[in-house]
Amino acid sequence: MASAYDRVDPLSRARALINAFTLEEKLNNTGSTSPGVPRLGLPAYTWWQEALHGVAQSPGVNFSDSGEFRYATSFPQPILMGAAFDDDLIKDVAIVISTEARAFSNADRAGLDFWTPNINPFKDSRWGRGQETPGEDPVHLASYVHALIEGLQGSPDDKYKRVIATCKHFVAYDIENWNGNFRYQVDAQVSQRDLVEYYMPPFESCARDSNVGAFMCSYNALNGVPTCADPWLLQTVLREHWNWTAEEQWVTSDCDAVQNVFLPHEYGKTREEAAALSLKAGTDINCGTYYQEHLPAAYDQGLINTTDLDTALIRQYSSLVRLGYFDGMAVPYRNLTWNDVSTPHAQQLAYKAAVEGITLLKNDGTLPLKIQNSTKIALIGDWANATDQLLGNYDGIPPYYHSPLYAAQQTGATVNFAGYPGGQGDPTTDNWLHIWEAAKKSDVIVYAGGIDNSVEAEGMDRVSIAWTGAQLDVIGQLATYGKPVIVLQMGGGQIDSSPLVNNPNISALIWGGYPGQDGGVALFDIIQGKAAPAGRLPTTQYPADYISQIPMTDMTLRPNATTGSPGRTYMWYTGKPIYEFGYGLHYTNFTASFANSSSFSSTYSISDLTSNCTESYKDRCSFKTFDIDVKNTGSVTSDYVTLGFLAGTHGPAPHPHKRLVAYQRLHNLTGGVTQTASLNLTLNSLARIDDMGNKVLYPGDYALLIDTQPLATVNFTLTGEPNILDEWPQPPAARSQPKDYFVGGYGSTYEDQVPVE
Ligand SMILES: O=[N+]([O-])c1ccc(O[C@@H]2O[C@@H](CO)[C@H](O)[C@H]2O)cc1
């Protein structure tokens, strides 16, 4: 444990630095590109680095064209790593990312803060950026992000942070462009209950429980107030309620989100006022140049003062002190070099992360497939020779792209390749003949398709969650040849695979997400049984017509007879999913039973549970650790993800079908062997959220279910009076500003919205 003396003193060092700035120098250093203060020897610093699944191309990261630092390890997209349900893996991945980031920084090729992770829950399959997130479940995201931040930043007690992570986009951001609703203009209408229950937990985990270094406010408004200009959100909730008060913790805006406070949100009568409102609300850095351009006039008009500037600047520069930016070789990470990038360990981990996430959805027994030198494989589809597609967005430059074609060729089999350039997965007219030809001369057919960044992307939500007709047509015909057909459903958002599920001539279906630099090898190792699949779907796979039943702008989760909403996520959806959240097949079978059931009680008293709790945040107190014996009853060695769901009638109706409360991935269970998973349930696991957003323990019936089709269940009851574990700070009653100083209303471009002079 570091003593107070050992720790750098970020506050006094940053304060001394900022005290030496002139007013102009302070105003100059408020954007994502800080010019520094040459007069003082303070160099320029770029705050904007990305590292979603590896050090990524972004304004502050500079890959070399040749020689050293021309690539970095590229892990799978978070949506696939989420499917691994393995927090230890996530921490290991994050350690590699922060190590490589430090090596880049030492070579003057990157800064030390990274604008990752994206942890807005992926609640609507159409969302173009859902691929950047670990999935739809808030408890899963909260747990995943805790592990990730530890790996990126190191322990909060460390003298120097490895790098700074940035939890984004705070909050309720999950639309790109749906029916003319642009991400820059959306005003998300969210009840306090839904906010605390669904949209906030990952951010609470970042701020309150993981000590993350930075936050990013989002483009959207929340209940009338743009998030970057919302003091309730950035001060009352983030800094006060979650005690995110270390001097070195700062908030950046999303890029040009402060400009969006003015237009299209129309919050603030002038550009200067919008900038001033944002700074005073607690947005310390503006991504872009809007602060640098408009804060000087805001200062002249008395809308901000030097204390406002100092607060933001001290936060920024304290964070650089905590990173050891000013401490030369005293910082241990300074020794990291190009030799620490893309090491054998990092490459192996990228492969492992892909294997762990890949999810088997259908298998008639064809898999695992015995591939021999004499085997002839037809490899078809626009993902068959995927390179860039493997990475998804926010990518860097990987050391290699191991496509499915590359991997198939490594097996020694004859590969009859009929791929074609990526797109929407539609085979073009020119491809038909060689598709049929490749298939006819092969023993087994592998089709690699689905979706990619041409239809799901930043700025682009999907307009369909069905497979394209052309792909279904190809696969349908391939299935008539009497040969095994294995379909790889690629991409981040789920697509309705029911035509493939229902076709008995389709042997197997595998979801592969965006599997990263070694994705093809991971897929083929699973196909041939060199690795066993144990990923679980991190999102619900809905039927294709789901999107006609609910607009993307509907932020509610519960089904609603008035609006016609069928409900969102596995917790509330009233229809029948094609594949449910948590679904995933194996090459073996498992049983599960509670190992410590003799320690269970059928009844627990709420007053006992709460009075024994000494944590400052009562929801953190442990309820009980449930040990689950998991036995591999088959013969194939396999991982197993132990998912614990809570169901039952406790708290306000309606009740969710069930909700994930804990999970643990067990590794390498050989046939006949039992391992024990430990699921630690806290009081937070038991709590429900009331209409005001309070976390409450309610009397009632509870059932802990192990796995989606439960392999084991335990029931218990809570008795006594409801108890508020965490009282939610209410937003001020009047949150909307008058908007009568604009004409033009919400247009599709900013230019047609004109302030009234
Ligand atoms: O102007 N640009 O080049 C530009 C690029 C990306 C961009 O998106 C935003 O920037 C990312 C910053 O981390 C946020 O996650 C995303 O919402 C916003 C603007």
C-alpha cells in the first residue's frame, strides 16, 4: 500500500502550473488539442486518443508507415468480447492495450488518456454503434467495465496510472440516425426509474466503483437538457452522488457536443452562453475548438470567471501528473518500447478473446467437423476473405489479418474460395456462377456473411434486422446440395436468423461478431474442434418485424399497451426471441447444482440484511455467495459460462422475466470433471428501482436461476419493510429552457436553424 508520501501530489503541482498561466493561456488550453504554454516549457498535448479494442487510429495516435510502431494488437470488438462473459479475460486484454499505449506514448506516438470504453447499453439491434459495447445487460456492462478499467488504469492505489480510461457517452446515447433523428439532436426522454435501472449502472460502476479517470458527456439531451450542459448530471449525480471527486478526474464533451448545446439543442441564447453553461456544468474539456473560440467572449461577458477555468484546467493537468507525464524516467512504464507491442502473449490473447466470444447457435451434430487434407471446403460469402471487416470500427492497424480464407488454407484441406468484396453481404451478379461451382466441387460448405460496417456504423443505424434477400437466396440454394452447410453470422448487431434455424439442411450457425486480427483462425478452430465454443449471446436476437413495433426513440424498457411497445431486452420483451440473451451451445453437456445449499436459508429479513451492512453505499454489501458445482457430463473439454439470473415477484409490478445478477466463466472442464463457480450476490443484486430512481430492497419471492434454461434453481423470500439502499438525487423540477429564441425548429441540418437576433 503506497504511503501518502509516496504518492505524487497532483493537486498542488497542477495548481502551481495553472497559476503560472495567463488568462489567454488558460483559454487556449480548453480544447482537445491543447497548445500548452511554450513560454513555460509546457508542450502541446492532444487529449483525444482512441483504444476501443486496441490502440486505434485517432487524432492523438500516430502509427508509423514502416518499421517500429506500424501496428498494434487488434482485439475483437467489445460486442464479441462481451459474449465471453469473462472479466479476467477483459482485464488481461486491457493490460495489453495499456501496455501498448504506453509504448506508443514513449515513442511520442500517443498521449496517455484514451476515450474508451463505450458503455451505453445496446438495447436496440438497429444501433450502428452497438458493436462497440459489451451488450444489452446493465449488470454485465457494469462488471465488464470494472475489469476493463482496472486493466487500463491499474489499481487506484498505484502511484502512477497506466493510462486514463474515459467512460462514454454519458448518458442515454444510443441513436445515430433513425428516421431523421440525429444523434446530435435527440432529446432522450427517460424516467428516473429507467435511468437508474438501465442506463446508469455501467456509468455508476465507472465513477463510483472503478475510479475511472475521465467521462465523456454525450451528443443527446436528457429530458430537455443537453448532457454536456447539465449540472445535475455532471455535478449532482456524477461528482456528488457517486463521489467522483478526485482532483484529477475530468469530463470531456463528445466531439463538438458543446456546439450542439447551442445548435441543434438550442440551449443557451448565444454560442458563448452555450460554452459557458457547459463549462460551469462540469464539462472540463471540449472536444474540438468551440471552447477556445467562444470562451474568451464568454469571459468578457462575465458568463465565466477564472475559477471556472482553473477548476477545469487543474483537473486536466492533475491527471497528467497522476500519469507521470512530468516525471521522466521515474515512471516505470517509461521503459516500455516497440518490443512490448504485439508480443506473442498479446497475439495469443487476441486469439483467445475471439475464441471465447464466438457463439454456437445451431448444430445438428456436424460440428466439430473433421477436416483432413482430403477434405474439400467451399468458402463462400463477403466475409470469406475479410480483412478490415474483422476489426469493426474504432480500429487500429493490426499486425496481420487472419481471414477465414487464411485459416481454412492452414487446415491443409482444399479450399474452393468464392468470396467477393465486402458490402452489405449481397453477392453481386458476377459472383453467382463461381459460388455454385465452388460448392458443387466441395464436400462441405462454409458461408461467411451477415452484416458489417457498411450497414451498422457510427452515424448509421440499421433499417432492417433481417438477412438480406440475396444472402438468404444463396444460402438457401447451397442447402439443397445435400452437403453440410455451416453459416457464419458475422457483425455486431443481431440479425433474424430464423430462416437458417428453420431450414433443416443448414447444419450449423455460428455468430462471430467482429473477431479481430486472428478472427478467421478462431472461427476455423471452433469449426474443426481445436477449440470448443462457449460464448453466450450478449444481446437478444429479435424477429425481423420487431423494429416495426417500436421506434428507436422510445427509451422505455417495459412493454406498453398504449404505445404498442413489446418491451426491450430479455428482461421485458414479451415476444418470442429467435435466440435469447445468454444463449449459446457447446460441444458437450453440463449439469449444475448448488454446492453450499446447506448454508441457504429460505427466508431473510430485510432489517438484518441492512443493519449488518457497514458500507457507505449500502447496495455494495454482500448478500450471499452462491457456489455452483458445474459438471461436464460429455467428453469434449470446454469452458462454461455460469450465468445467474434473478426472477420472482418482489418490488413494484410489472416484474421483469428475470435479470442477470452475476456470472463466472469456468475454463477447460474436461469430460466428467466438476468445477465450482462462485456467484457473489450483493444487496444491489436484490434491489429494484422505484419511480423516483431509489434502489430499494423489497419483501417478496426471489428465485436464483442458473443458466437460461435453468440447470439449478434456489428460492428464497425476503421479509420485512422495504428499505431504501440508495436514495437517488432528484433532478430540478424545471429542466427545460425556453426555445422561443430560435426559428426554424429542428431541421435536418444546423444551417436551417437560425437564432433570432
Ligand atoms: O469530426 N470528426 O472527425 C468526428 C469523428 C468522430 C466523432 O465521433 C465521436 O468521437 C468519439 C470520441 O471518442 C465519440 O465516441 C464519438 O461519438 C465525432 C466527430
